[in-house]
Amino acid sequence: MMQRRYLKLLTGYGGQGLANAKDGVLLDCGSTVEFQAKFNESQAAVVSSFSKIGYRVLFSPNGVPMINRETKEVYIPVLIEKDTDRASKMIRGWVDHEMAHEIFNSEEKYIHKAKAISSKFEKIFRLIEDGRVERMESELLFGCKENLEYIENEIIGKIKNIDVATFMLAKYGKNKVHEIGCSDFLEGMSDETLEFTSKVASCDESFQAAEMIYKDLKDKKDDDKQEEKKKDKKGKGKGKGKGKGKGKKKKGETKDDLKYRYQVFE
């Protein structure tokens, strides 16, 4: 039922005014009158769509789009953008992303559970859940798929880090992670973890996947530390030559490699 209602809401983009909106404000972008009219029309559609299902639309205080299903509030970033087409696509992508959390039931209780473990664990969970809802929405609605891919390319671009790898794993699977050159960040994750994370179908499963990734990477970090201790201990018995046998790097390895790879635990 929610899915059919959402389809109806999407068809109203650009054609609904503030007369239908229960809450929210329009963005005064300080640009041309024509741009303001078109941009505000898109914003009005956002407000109207979410207000129909009981949400208040607010501007994000930190520039990050988000949804709170407990307080029934959705936050969208403020755009200062003269490119009307780009601005419109960004808005639609953000709205589609936040609506996906509503359609596919991202439960706030899991956010609270994740926060109780650690901020790093919460981050992993949020990335997996974002990937899950975008994958499921893209499979259901082709128009949403295009909008989500647009903001993905705009925001992520060519960034390569463990956050991108985790999100991409949950949304597309490990082959996509390899394709974009982020496979190094999957090192330490078991095949079971990779397979499970790429197919999570509920918020509960996203939490389970976060537990698996968190454990795998923590175990890998602990193993690396133990390995370094063994090398250091072995090196101390190999003479007094300066630097001989101690702190020796592998070929092509830099001192920041492990820190970068496991930044989630820093």
C-alpha cells in the first residue's frame, strides 16, 4: 500500500504548490526570479509529498539529508545553485533516498542500539542501511534509480575509502566495490560477511551485517597488531644494526596503509 501511494506522490513532482503543503518553507536562493520559481516549485513538491504521510519538512542544519521516523521529520539540505537542472535532480535524489527509509522501514530503534555500541559501529550500520534502502527502491522504481545514481555520482565521485566501500557493498555487492577500485577496503571481511551484506533485506539484517563487518575488521586489526609484535620481537634478536629487522615495511606498503584501511576504528 505504501509503495502504491509513493508512486502516486512521485507523479506530482513539479506540479504541486504550497497550497497542498501542511508544513515547511521555501528556499530563498538569492538567484534569478526564474530560477527561484522553478527551484521553489520543486521544494514545494517535496513539502507536499512528505506532508501527505504526516511528515514535517525542514532544512538540514548541517547540510546532510536525513529522516527521523520517530518525530516524523525529514531534513533536506539547502542548495545555493544556479544550475536549475542539477538542483532539481539533487532534490529529487535526496527525497527519494529519505522516502526509501520510510518505504522500506528503517527502524529508529536500531540507530539507538548502534549508538550504544560505539559511534564507529553506528557509522557502519548507517552506511549499510543507506545502501540497502537505495538498492530496494532502485529495484522497485526505475525513476528513483536514476535520481539516486545521480546524487551518488555527484557526492561520491571518485572518492575511495572504507565508507564508500561499505555503502557500495550493501547497495551493489562486492563486484561493484572491485570495479570502482575500493576492494582493498574489503580485506579482512569474510566471504560470509560480504555475501550477507550485499543481500540485506531488512533493517534488522543491516544491523546483523554491521556486527559482522565490525567484528571482521576488528579481528583483522588485532591480528595485524599481533603480527607486528612478532616481527618486532624477532627483529630485536638480529643484532644491533640501525633499524635492522625492526619496523620493516612490505613492498609497496606505507606507514599510513593500515591506518587508512581501518580508519573506522581510529
